[in-house]
Amino acid sequence: MESPSSSKGCMDQFCTFLRSHKGIILAAEILGCIIILILYGASYSPGFSSLAIFMMIYCIVIFILFTCNIQQQLTLIHWGWTDFIRALIGAVAFLITSLVVLVRHRDGAGIAGGVFGILTGILFGYDAYTIVPNLRKSHTAAPTGPADGI
């Protein structure tokens, strides 16, 4: 039987991950998606809220995976690249849709949603930027000595 001090509870893991740099960024992305969803839902352009819903669900799934350290158990998927692609798609998609909303729609909630979309797109871009150094792993040099069998 494990002692209580050797294993962390679910809430302890959640709080620990939420205090990390990656946890803060993911929580801010989820919060940004919720704000955009509310603003686009209140505007004349509710069709753009589907991007906020998709990215919010994707961020929540990644947040849960990283909180519970499931990415260390599922080694079939390269989680660094998965997270990078998520952040890159979120950055580009939010910037494009936010610019479209700001150019085409003139209601207050749509403009506020566009501004928050640009800010959230910048946040997703920053997340992608912080992931890149983790993707660059040092490779060991191949041995260049004489072959044994020759």
C-alpha cells in the first residue's frame, strides 16, 4: 500500500501543473477561448464561434493529458509536435478569423471578439514559440571509427 506522501492526488497534480509555465499558458488559452465564444455568441457573427469551441476542447484535452502525465505513458504519439501543431493552428486560425470579423462586422460584441481573438492568437503564437526549443533535441554523433568486420 502506498503512503499518502508518495503519491499525489488529482487536485495536487492539477495545482502543480497549473503553477507551471505551460499550465499558465494553457489555462490562459482556455480562458481566451471561453471569452471569444461568449463574445461571438452575442454578436451578429455566431458562425465564428466554432473555432473557439474546437480550440477550447483541444486545449482542455491537452491540459488534462499534461496534468495527469498521460503523455509519458502514450509514447506512440510525439506530444511535443502535437502540442506545437495545436498552438500553431490556433495562432493562425484565430488571427485570420479575428481579422475577418474586424473587417466585415460592425457590432460591438463582434469587434470585442475580434480583438480578443487577436490577443488569443498572439498567445497561441507565444505558446508555439515556447514549444520550439523543446522540439530540438541534441543528437548523438554517429560513430566514425573503423568498422569491426572490415
